[in-house]
Amino acid sequence: MESTATRRRSTPASTAVRHTRSSTAKYADADGRTPVDGLYVVSPSEEADTQAIVAAGRGARVARRVIADARIDDGWWEEAARVFDWTRREAERDDRWADREAWVEAFEDRHAEAAPVDPDSERFRRVSEAAVDDSLSSYVSREEVEARAEAAHETLAAHLDVEAIVRAVDGTALLDAVDDDLIREHVDGEGTVPEVSD
Ligand SMILES: Cc1cc2nc3c(=O)[nH]c(=O)nc-3n(C[C@H](O)[C@H](O)[C@H](O)COP(=O)(O)OP(=O)(O)OC[C@H]3O[C@@H](n4cnc5c(N)ncnc54)[C@H](O)[C@@H]3O)c2cc1C
């Protein structure tokens, strides 16, 4: 996890004032914000340093704040800006949610009453469209889920102890997964095959 996260700000003066925190504010707060506009600290943090999984959770929390603040800079309001999902599985989408209009209606149902802007305004419509775009782009196909899982497994496996992998998995399956030519080369060169457990 990166220790600090910064983001570029092209903030209009009026909104810059809104995000600039008091000089007496704690450094950094629970959402990673600091007294410096646009500078967020993920780690180290007093709240989340004791365990790795808690630190990872803080990373996600701060990332959500960065996204929300970027949206607010773009005209969103807090209630709408902080609604964000990283991913949704395409396979779990039913017919209703295949229709973009259903998302527009859902945004209106959720935000129109409490929004600080007129639901008939251009700004409300623009934010609604952007929110719907974000929601729809969060869907990942089965192929993409598999590709990401494969990439993650490879990254993880690169850090594992090879002997431990050999001990943990079925030997035949392991040999099946290795290229035959590589096994032949190894046998020819070393006069023996890699030792694997059943
Ligand atoms: C002795 C000890 C034992 C622990 N045991 C456990 C345990 O058993 N289980 C558990 O879950 N957690 C344990 N923890 C806590 C765990 O290590 C942390 O929660 C976790 O490492 C936090 O992850 P992080 O990515 O936020 O920060 P870090 O792992 O500290 O990573 C921050 C990285 O940023 C780098 N960095 C810092 N400042 C800068 C800079 N200005 N520029 C560039 N790079 C910078 C640092 O060098 C470091 O590589 C232990 C911690 C300690 C000290």
C-alpha cells in the first residue's frame, strides 16, 4: 500500500475554501485528509497501523474520500459524491438493471428530495448522468473477473516459496501444468525430474 496519496487539484477558488481544513485539524483525519488541500495520508495512521488488514481497510476508506472530493470539485454534493462501488459482477445483473433508465430513476429516488440543488436543474441531471456512468462502468464481465483473478494469483504466486507450493499441491497436477518440453529438458539436463509429493 502506498504510504501517501496525493491528487491533482484544479479546484475553483470557491470550492478550494470548502475543502481546506482548519490549521488546528488533526493530521491526518479518519478519512486521510490533512490541513493541506488535496493532500491525503493513507499510512502511517494512528487508527489503523496495528494490523495489516485494518491498514488495507483504511486505504480503501481514504480512496473513497479522494473520489468523493474529486466529484465535489466537479459539482456533485456530499450525499451523492460518497456513493461509490468499486466493482459489480456482470453475471449478477438482472434485466431491470440492464436498462440505463432504471439507474437514472434510482438516482432520482435516492437523491432528489435531499439534494441541495433543484432536481430539474441542469446540474442535477449532469451529476445523475455521471453517477449512472460510474455505476454502469463498475460492472465487470466474467472474462474480466477471470483475467483479474489470474493476474492476482500470478502476482501472489511469485512471492511464494516454491518448495511450499510443491508440498501443498497435487504432484501430478503440478507436472501437468508444467510445459512438457521443460520437463524433458530438465530430465535430459539433470537426469531427474523435480521431486513432488503426491
Ligand atoms: C514489529 C511489528 C509487528 C507487526 N505484526 C503484525 C502482525 O502480526 N499482523 C498484522 O496484521 N500486522 C502487524 N503489524 C502491523 C503491520 O506491519 C502494519 O499494519 C502494516 O504494515 C501497515 O501497512 P502500510 O502499507 O499501511 O504501511 P507500511 O507497511 O509501513 O508501508 C509503508 C511504506 O511506505 C514507505 N514510506 C514511508 N514514508 C515514505 C516516503 N515519504 N516516501 C516513500 N516511501 C515512504 C515505507 O518505507 C514503507 O515501505 C506489525 C508491525 C510491527 C512494527
